[in-house]
Amino acid sequence: MTRKLRMGLIGGGAGSFIGRVHRIAAELDGEAELVCGAFSSSAQTSREAGQAYHVDPARAYPSYEEMIEREAALDPDRRMDFAVIVTPNHLHFDPARRCLERGFHVVVDKPLCFSLDEGRQLRDVVERTKRLLAVTYTYSGYPMVKQARALVASGRLGAVRKVYVEYPQGWLATDIERSGQKQAQWRTDPAKSGPGGAIGDIGTHAAHLAEYVSGLRITHVDAELQAFVAGRRLDDDSAMLLRFERGASGVLFATQVAAGEENNLRVRVYGDKGGLEWQQADANSLIVRSLDAPLQVWRTGSGYVDAVAAANTRVPPGHPEGYLEAFANIYRAFFRGVRDYANDANIDPHDYDFPTIDDGVHGMAFVDAVVRSAKSPSRWTALP
């Protein structure tokens, strides 16, 4: 398949920043184009969004149900190849299921869906339909995050002992959901967000990053959740101890009430021979520590980085590789899978460097365990 892939967007209408991010990232390398969408539950809003995205008015659908059925009825040389779902969490499962069952590949913004049960059901659908599903745990797309993962996998740090990860935000430090702020309203509503607030929104990002870099799965959590803003129905702050495979331990905190903070996600990994540190505020740098050598700062685009980091770098050294490029790296890996799938439906999605349905379900298991741990007097809780 040499043509551009055709994308459909579910959600992403007025007030959605993440819908535009997905579109830009998917189109960044010229491999895909937006051809249709159900951009809102309001038919008028969907039409207006279609105009803003320069989509054929006939393909700016009033509902995702109609979009999926009408696209499936089109000739193969016109219909969309994959759908991107950027709705609130409670509207992830059904459109994803419908798309998969009608033969479309799917990209879902994290978390995978509303609950662990939905996640398991969706995994069954993926396995039955043999279509690809990617979850946008975006931060694994940064070149120096991939370099960090490669260093750990090579044994440079030795056996991993400690993993620390933090994700501080401050945008929910006040009750802005009561002022009509759309993004805050659904994220603090348990009927739309699911059982986790900050832990589902950004805590899953932190957990995935810790696992991606360390190469180890989280097996147990000892967690505390709080809602600091009076009247808020979901957590806006979380902190926890972690246990990993092979005996490693760690700490995770994710908060949306750290006043003045933006999005400085940070991960540190220590083995018995050395350690490393990466943070989004300086995404082009990776700090590498050793027991018997000076501290090193590895830089994106340099000649000494591993092949996986070089392959995910677009510009020469000194030019920032940012959030949109990291997002685009997830899409580029997904597109390789989609193109290979067109030639052989038996490909293994784990051969491509994008978060799969298994990562999505594991993320839901993490949220489930954290919520149960926070309510349990014994605290230490195994991921199901």
C-alpha cells in the first residue's frame, strides 16, 4: 500500500484540544489524511468542525454510529482505513467495538476505556477481528525515552532496582469545572471519566512510561487518592508505592492540583550499575549516571544515540523534538502495522513500537488496582 491512509475522527469538535493534536500528529509525516468524522454528539457542531477541518460536508457525520456504517458501505478506494477516538472515556468502548467489527483499525486516546471490564471485552474484540488497536501513551514516542529504554534493555544500568516517576499538573487546583470549563467537567465526572480522576487521566501515562523505560510490569500498588478541591467527586491527587517484576520497587505520584505546574513528566530508573533520568521539560536530554564514571548528558539527534532513537528523530541536533513529534512517532509505528496488515493479516502488533490493546488493558488494571488499594485497609493490592 503506497497511498496515504484515510483517517476518520470520532470526537475532536469545538473545545477539544486533543482532537487537533491527533490530526496534526497523524498527518505530520504525510502518511495519512483526515477524510471524515463524527466530531460531536451535536450534528450542527459536527458539521462546523468538518468545515474547520476541510472535510467533505457529506462526510461530517451527525453520529459515530452513522459514520461507521456509511464509511463501511463505501467502495474500498474511498472509505476510511482507521478511526481515531478522542471522546470522553465513557464513549471509547462502543465506537471502538463498532469500528473493529466493521473492519477498521482503531487509535484510542488513553485511557483505553471507562472500566477494566470494558477493556477486557475490547481485547476480545481485537483478538476476534484481528484488527490493530493503538492507545496513545504519547510520552513513549520521545526519541530520548526510546534511548532510555534501549540503555536499560542493553544492561547498561545492570539489574533494575528502583523506578521513580512523577507527573505534576496544576490546572485543576481550583474548581474550574463549576465555571463551565468543558475539559474539566467531564474529567471530574465519574459517569464520564470512570473510577479514576487524576490517576486515570495522567497517572496511567506515568505508569506506562515507568514500565516502558524499565522494561518491567507493575505488579502491586500501595496507593493513596485524594480530592483536595471541596466537592470534587474524583481524585485530583495520587501517590503510591510500586512493586515491579523481578523485585524492583518504585514510587509514582500524579497530581493535578500542584499550583503553577504544567506538564513536567519525569522518570528516573536506577540499576546496580547506574541510573538515568528524563523529563519532558528538557525532552531532548537524557541524563545517564554510572558508578565509576562522570555524569553524561545524551542529546537527541547526536551520532552516538542508538538506532531506535535516531529512527524517531526528525531534525538535526539542537532543534527541539516535542510533544507533537512524539505523538507522530506513535502514529508512524501504527501506520507501519496498518500497511503490513494490508499484505498479511497475521502480523503481530507487538512487533511494532506502539502501545497495543494489551498496554491499554494493563492501564485499566492499574487504575482498578489503585482505586481498590486506596479504599483498602491492607493497602498493598495486586494488579488483576
